[in-house]
Amino acid sequence: MNWKAYFESRQINLQEAAALVKSGDRVVAAHACGSPEPLLEALVQRAGDLNQVEIVHMVSMGKSAYCNPENATSFRHNSLFAGGNTRAAIKEGRADYTPCFFSEIPWLFRNGTLPVDVAMITVTPPDKVGNVSLGVSVDYTRQAALSAKKVIGEVTPFMPRTFGSAFLHVTEIDHFVLSERRIIEMKMPEIGVIEKAIGSHAAKLIRDGDCLQLGIGAIPDAVLTFLDDKNDLGIHSEMISDGVMRLTETGVVTCRRKNLHNSKIIITFAMGTREFYNWLDNNSMIECYPVDYTNNPFIIAQNDNMVSINSAIAVDLLGQVAADSLGTHQFSGVGGQVDFVRGARRSKGGRSIIAMPSTASRGKVSRIVVNLDPGQAVTTSRNDVDYVVTEHGIAHLRGKTVRQRAEALIEIAAPEFQDALRESWRKSNQ
């Protein structure tokens, strides 16, 4: 049977796809904007027929109705990175969180730590040789498909066709659901005065020819707005969005000085607007690889002058970074922060930046603290942190004593909290 006949013979509808899942199965869904929303919604419609189906993924950008209280006996979500639609279920005990580095998730599927019964993915229509592209979600999704007992692919022409290791052959997918759905978009975040100030400070640490990794949100996007005067920047990042598109089109990002994947933007997933997805589609400058490659610290370190930029919830005066939990409550996940902090640290000329507002709760709470809250997880250790940036300046921690670190961090705290931080630090070190 040739691939075209195989592809046509394996086409089913949403109800038939959902019926392939049985009670007790572990279902891995593609990540973020690559989530196969129609497949998941059809699965939720079968809730009354199912019991304890485990649904595994990182960030959910969809409805996540399987996390609703009324579906608690039918589905249990295993979160690898909590999001707005899944936090409540985790907090209330209707879902679980598994701590892990983003780079190690494919290994969990591959070695059987998390055996995959069903992988639900979103792909492009096949090309002339029968390959489909995973588009905006290669990350752990490719390995989930390779490891699964059953693979169900939603096929939509609105998934951008990306290159690198983004391809699967149709014969590696068991069933196909044809769709005309536009994939999930992520609106550009609002960049306020504080984010602009942080972006301005962080941009001072970036030099011509640097290779950048950027996290998600207003702060990384704010940094990009201050890079118009830079030259020949490169990108090796777990993700990109509209800001990188703009800098590439204006000639700031060229990747010409990269010593690994020269002249190529390297990512593992993408999130953005419709315009951004159109730019990604068939763009040979961009290559997508599985996350155990892009986020491998030893691969990252092969990029000279690697600069990682990530956010935090809080930083204590020892330099410990909490970026994924609020006290004992899971807020997000480790993601790729530690992967890139460590990769940048090993890079020749590399630097890592933790960038965050100095306060939370509309200025009522300092994000720079003497001690992290009880039960709050340390995401990045004090031994790994290089620079911490707030709207009030830059604290350089690498190679500094405990006392010097505390002094530097207090200097970039909100002025109204600095005296209390100094006094608390003094008392705790008597």
C-alpha cells in the first residue's frame, strides 16, 4: 500500500477518534498552540463512558474541560507545566503535577517511565512524499508520537509547515481526522512601563552577535523592543513569537555569527499571532527540533555568547530563584529555565539573565525576599544564577559572596522595601 492509500484508508471522524481511548489509558496531547483541541473536546464528550483516563501535557492553551470538577472521575490531568486552565485542578487535588526539566520529557516517554497509550497531535497535510510537519509543537510531541501505541493526528492546513526534525511520515500515524481549524493564537502581551524598564536594563547585557534564548511573556518581549540597535543576533531558544519575527525582518536577527546551526533560528515550539504563523510557514531559516536537543545544556553551550532570558516569581537574598510555585501552590513549571541557564553558563562568553518586576500584588509585595515562602520550590539554584534584573537595575551575582549578593539584590528591590530587607538580612545573619 502506498502512502496516499494508507492516508486515505486511515481517515476517521472525531467520534471514532475519541472511541479509540479506553479507561485507564494515558493520553499525551501535543503542546501549547499545537494542542489538538477538537480531539480533546470529542474525548471529553465521552466522559460518561470513561474512567481514570490520564491526560498528560505541558501548557494548555485550550479549554481543558477534562480538568472540570464534573469530569474528575473520568479524567485525571498529569501536568508537566501548569497553566491558567489547569492550576485550580492541581490545587484542589483533581490533577497532578510532575516536576521535570523540559529537556527530559521525551526521555520519560522513550524509556517507559511514562508509557504512552495514545498520542493526540496536530499536523500539516502530507507533502508530496507523505511527510507531515508537527509545525509549532515539536518539543515532546514528536517523541510522544514515536512512543505511543496509537497515534491520532488532526490534519489542518492552518498548521505552519516547519523544518528541522519536525516531520513524521504518515505511516507513523495510525489515524487521521481532517480539519479546517485554525490553530490557537497567542496575542501579543501588553508591555507596560515596568516591563519597558526591565527590558531596557536587560538589553544592556546583550552585545552584537549574541545568541539569545527567550522565555514567554511581556518581559522577554519587552527586551526585544530594545534590541533594534544590535547587529547579527542569533536565536537558539525553546520558543519564539512575534517579537523575533519583527527583529528578523528588520535585519537585527541574522544568525550569521552562530557557530552552531549558522544562519538558522533553532526552536522546539512556537506561539504567536496569525501573521507570525504565516511567517513561520515554509520558512527555511527556522528549524524545529525535539526539546531533548534544543534544550540540552551541552548542545546550548556549543553556541558561543549564549544569553538566556527568563522570568521569576521571587528571588531570595541568597540568589535562589523561585519561578514555578507560589508557596506550596503550583503556578507553572520548571520548563526550560534551568536547561538554558546551565547551557549559557557553559557557553564561551555566555550569560544568563533572570528578569522580573521588583514587586507583586500591585506593589504591595516585594519579589526580592530574605527567604522564600515555606514550601516554595527552588527552580534555579543560587549556584547557577548570573544576573538578576528588575526595573530598578541589574544585580550581577556570579562570583559574588553571600553578603555581596544580598547587597546587590537589595539595591534592585523596590525602594520602599529596601530598608526592611536590609534590617531582616542583618538580623538573620547576627
